[in-house]
Amino acid sequence: MSSNRFFTFKNTIGGALRGSKRLGHGINPSTRKPLWDVPIASSQDLESAVSSARVAFADWSKTPWAHRQACLTQASKLLAERKNDMSRLLSLECGKPPQFAELEVIHAINFLDFFGLLPSSTLCCQHELV
């Protein structure tokens, strides 16, 4: 585990991190022990998230495939750099055996790599990317 920061959670709304007055906590289903605090979004947080998502979708829908591929490649790189942390998170949060959690992360990396390298000519609806 690289740091405890990986297991500190905030909501992300419009690119900004938000805490909350209300907190829940994760529970390890294998041990039933509490894990970490999780912020519970307020109604205003939800309204802000939906509004931000609408704005982001309008911009993203105009993004060319080449830029989307670069985003997928970057996401793959970042996930690979944090593979051990993400595997541990999945193991704790979902009760998965560590080797299965690691396989899930590897599968996610491979998924991102596959679509990050997919040529635009293979897209069926490239004029209607959303």
C-alpha cells in the first residue's frame, strides 16, 4: 500500500473534492470489520453532480476519438501504477481473495488498453460518438 491517502475518500463534483457532514463507513464483508469513512452526498451535492455531468457530457460528446484514446491510455497507466493499492481496496471492500482482486485490476487495465488502441475506423458510429 503506497499511502493511507488511497483509502481516504471524498466525493468529486465538477472536478472538485467535497467532504460531507454525514459519513458512512465501508465494511469488510469477510471480517465484518469497519473500514474507512465514506462521505454521504447531500441533496445539494446530487443536484450539483447532475448539473456538472450535463455540462461535462456536452463537452465530452465533441471530443475526437484520438483524444479519447489518449485519456484511456492515461487511465490505464495510472491504474497500472496503483495496481497494488486498487487490488487491496477491492480485496478489503468486496471480500475478494487478493489474487482475484489483482486479476480484476489487470482485466480493467487490459480493457482500457484495448479501447485505447482501437482504431477509429472500427467504430460503427464514429460520427455519433457520445
